[in-house]
Amino acid sequence: MDNKIKKIIKVAGGIAAIIVTIGGTVVTALANVSGSNDKYSNKWFDSLSDDELSIEREKIRQRHCQGEDMYNLLHKFDDVMSKRAWGNEVPHAPAYHSEHGWYLSEDD
């Protein structure tokens, strides 16, 4: 009786492994067919000119304004555009060190 149960468990485990493998292969194939993995990859961003990048960002911004959740992708576009604009330089704002606020004049 114990051998029968062990065989059933082995067969069930083998079938489950086959199902998981086939499922993973199908999902990977569908993702590759849709091209969603390649569209916004780092390689794709690097291949665009500044004008093309700006046009693509505007398309994503409009989709975001229409209700689609494109916040993370917009952030990615902004990061790439900022890195191109600034290069290795760290962006910095003007240093306003007034005693009571930046909007007050210095001749108190």
C-alpha cells in the first residue's frame, strides 16, 4: 500500500512539474510575441534620439492623462532625459541662504 501511494505522489509531482514548465514557456513566448519586453528596455531608450524620446514621452503622457497608469514609465523617461541633459554632473539649485527665507531681500 505504501509503495502505491509513493508512486502516485511521484507521478503527480512529475505532472505538476511538466505543467509548470509548459506554462512558463507559454508565458515567455507570449511576452516575446507582444514585444512588450523590448519596447521600453534600456537598449531601446539608448537607441532613440532626443527628439524621438520626447515624442514617445508625450505619447505616454497623453495615455497617462487618459487614465492609464503610466507613472512609472513617465518617471523612466524623465530619468533618461535628465541623464542625457546633465551627463555625470549632479543637478543643483541656486543656494539661497537668507536668514528668514529665500523670498526676502538682503537689505533688512
